[in-house]
Amino acid sequence: MGLIYIPICSQNTVDLDSNIEITQTISQKGAVVIMGNFSKPVTPDNVVLTIKYRNESGNWIPVWYKTFIAANEFNNNLIATFELPASTVGIQNVKIELSSNSNLTNWQSIIWQKTVYHYKQSDYTSGKCKLDENEYTYLFTPKTSGTVAFNANGSVGSIKDRVTSQQLSKKLDNITLSINANGTLDNSNPEAPVINIENPNNFATIASSQKYIYQGSDTSPWEYSYHDPVYIFAGKFSNAGFFINFSNWVMPPEEGGEQAGRGYLDFKNPNALVNRYYNLYNYINEKLTDVITNQEPVVIVISKVTGLRVYKATGGYITINALSNYNTVNDYGYPSLNGKDRGPGSENFFLSNTSRASIYGVGAIRNRQVTPAWNGTSRPLAEVETEINKFINYVGIFGNTVNPDTAACIIINSAAQPDAVDWTKAPNSYIFTGRDKNGNNVDGLYIPVKKAYEMWKNGNYMKGNTIPSGVISADVLWEDNMGLIKSKENYVLDIIGSGENAEIKIPINKVKEGNAVIAYKIDGVVYWSWHVWVTDDPTNGSTYKSYDDVKRELSNGTVETIPNSEWGWMDRNLGALGGTLNGEGWNRSGGLMYQWGRKDPFPPLTNNDASFYQITGSLGKVVYDDAAARLKCKFQ
């Protein structure tokens, strides 16, 4: 597994991988899963990772985004899943791009040790995405199991906030959205549970969360984590009027008190709609009846990055226009303070001044994170819109139809196998114990040559080169036990098949043990090689574990912590014929030698008993006859 080289010069866009070729059935869609450990250090600005495919017109089309916050290190498994459209050609080109609003110089420190998988159209479905609490500052969704609490009379008492201190460090736990009027849960459609609220007693507020949701935010207005959360309210509302309060800022009495720091949508007068962010007032041009019909299912979204939008069942949204008291147009968002971003103080949700409403879900999407320099960078609008569409689809307010674009999540069938494997991750070393993975006796093994072609074409250091055409051959380059590999004359090995899909047949003398390196040649020139280690089972070593949280990468690219029950060392060094210093073959327990950056081992000069180490193969006979004498002189 190599690292991708990225230029060190100052740039705001670089390719993490400039071209990944993926085979896909003509005229059919396909799903791609890219996964592996992604690491990013602290950077001067946010970094956006974008995956694009090239359409038939030659244009690069974005299909997946993720923003990595400047001040945060990231070193974890990253999974990107997306769909490629049907095409009239059998090869799809994909690239991975990094970008930032600033010119960064430490791009080379961003690494994705990835594996690429492709699934044919019949092996997956497109469905509604589950919502990730790590994308929100608060999230109330009655659809989620265990979030709705009931009163003794069966009415709805509250909805639990899904975002806790586990996802957001300053967040208070056990935040709830209380239903103050008469709430009933209608889950006749399990894909779109809804809480219907009636207000026969004319309560001023029919639903309310805690006013302050961060530790200390009831006394300090600076405890919030994001400057421009994207508020999203899915429900049915009265076009005769309502009021939504979405933030509160603690302020001393001499500065106007709490009332001076609120954020809200004041739609009480349907003919004079007002939005407020502290001392910024947006006077909306439209009347409420121009925007919604009575109890029409809608999704209201408001933030600086999106503006004020009302999404409808038609699949689109209406942009709500306004002129502010500062003579700015559509200036939705918290105004700055002394040149610094100023956020919500504390996000919340209060629904009041209405006789009836329905709630499918309420959330605040994270955007413009607070940094040590205080001013944050906004997420790309396309990325925010993707999360908005996921939210809309998940709560099911517009039925079971999945919105277009990137809102649909790919669900791989449980029994599906990828039809494209990342051959750059194929083995470069094989252990032969005389049995296959199922315990059956075997007389040798087969090595696919696909690895060689993919490394020359897509390997991190050789990318862009190809193995030339010519006469192909394979042989035993060297072996440290003569006759270990049952090769033909001049150490030649048979090749089964042709081209990139060929395999090298490696027949092994099972009464011997040792090491060999197998070479794959074109016109007599070595283009790739593999190490074969013939020994008994070397896996029965110590289970001592010196560190916790040691990770491994599975064959499917998933990075996970190694369970204690599966932790273990080999009982010998690589290439050794045993792990004992006093039993049979003790002199061969030293193993082979490895140099950083080289994939194949080197034979040592001598064995443990100072006898010389000999290798034979297509490269000839090599033995360091003077090794024992030199070692003897050195230690006298």
C-alpha cells in the first residue's frame, strides 16, 4: 500500500487521485464504494474532498463531497458510496480532488489509503439515507426508534434530541422537544411518522426545546460550535400565522437583555412576515398565503448559506426574498460583531402563536465551525443541499419518493460481491503451508499477474505507465532451498491464460521448506515479482498486546480496532523456517531481510550458525563464501 504524492507548492485545488478506471456494463448504472483510512492534519483552512466522474462529453461531474474542518485532525476510516450513470462505453473514469478556499502548502500530508469496489446494477438499491448525528447540532425526528416519549394518557410528551455530547463536545445531554399542547403520534405510514398537535386551550407555545443546549450557554453567549447552522423545519403549518424561535443569545440588561439576541421567523401576521437575527431584521416581500396553503406539508430552511427556502412536495423549493433594515437583500444569517463571525448563542426550537401544526422533524445542520481564529469557513452549498435532501427523504414528509441528485443512499445487497477489485491491493507475498484456506491439501498455488499490470497503471509511484506487449514468461528468480519450486528447465514456470488475466502456476516440493521470489517478465525483462514462503503454520505465536486500539484493514477496506481475542504475533520472523533457537532447523530461524521502500526480501549473508546462505535461480547461483570468515574476524 503506497502513498499518493501531492505537490508541496501552494495551491487551492489538487488531485488526490487523478484517474481511477472502473469497468462497468454498457448501458447499465453501477455503484462505487471507496473506503480506507483517511488522514488529515490541522490545516490553515477547511479541506473539501470531492469525487467526480467524467461524462461522455468529457466533463467532470461531482458525485460525492465531504468537508474536513481546518482545526480538526482526521485519522479514521472513510467510506464514500455513490452511483455512476449508465454509459455507452465500458470504462468509467473517476477522480478524487482536494480543494480549499485558501492556497495550502501541506497537501502532501493528506492521505487516503483507499480500496475501490464496483457493484453492478442488480447488486444494489437506492434508498433513503439514515441521518448522521455528527452532521447536526440538534436533531429531533419522531421516525427514529426510541426518541418519542408519551404521557400517561397516551399523548406525546416529547421528542428526544439525537445529538449528544458524544457527537458534539459542548452539547448538553438529554435535550428534548416538549409537546406542550395535545400531541398525537400518527405512524400509519412507518416511513413518515408525524406528530399532530392541536391547541384547544390556546397555549402560547405548543412545542419547545430547552432554550440553551450548550454547557454554560445560559450565562455565556460564546459556547456554540457553529456560526451558521442551517435550520430545517419539516411540518404542516397554518397559513393564518405562526411563530418559530430558533436561537437565543444571552445579553446583559444594559445591552437589551435576552430579547435583543433572538433569532426567529415571525409569521404571526400573514401579511407582514419578518425574520430576525439579533439586530438584523429581514422584511419579507411575500405574504404567507403566497408561500403555503393551510396545513400544506413543507420544509422550511433558513441560513446564510441557503437563504430562506420553502421546499414543497413537487421536489423543488421557493426562495423567499427580503430587504433588511440595513438595506441588504436576502441577508439571512447572524451579523458579524467587530469583524468576527457571531453565531446563534444557542440553537433551539419554539413553535407558538398557532392553533394547529404537525412535526415530521426539526434539525440544525452544522455549518461554519468556530475556529481558534473565530471566523469559520462555510461548507460548500452543494454539500449542504445534499444533507437537506437526505433530511427531507428520511422524515418522509413528501411520501416515499426519493429526491434526485445525491440524496439517495446506495444500499449494497447483503450477498453481493464487487465485480471490480482493486488489484493494487492484491498480495505481494504468499505463505504456503501445504493447505488452502479451507484446510484442503494442495500441491502448489497460482499467482494472478493482474497485480503487476494494475501497479504499473494505477500504483501510486508508477501511475500512468503500462507494461508493454511482448513475449511473456515467468521463472524462479531465486530460491534458498534448491528444488523448492518444481520448475522446468532454467527455472521456467508455466503461465495459465493470457494477458492481464493470466496466472503463474507455482508447483511446490512439499517435503522442503524455504523461500523463493517469482519473476514475471516481458521479453526477458522483469516487470514484477512475488515472494513465496514455504513453511508450516506460523500463526501460533504470542498474544501479548503492548498497545490498545491497534487497527487493521480488512480485505473490504474497512479499518477496525483488532479485537483482543484475535490479537497475535507470528511465532517466527518473516521467511524463517522455525521459531526456535535449539530445535531442528534452528540455524534458519533468522528469516529474511527487508529494506524500507522495497517490496521483496533480501537473502541474509549467513545463517545463525555462521554458515553461508545460498540461493539459486534464473539469476544464477549466489553464495557469499567468505561470509563466515568475515564474521569470525569481526567478533574476535
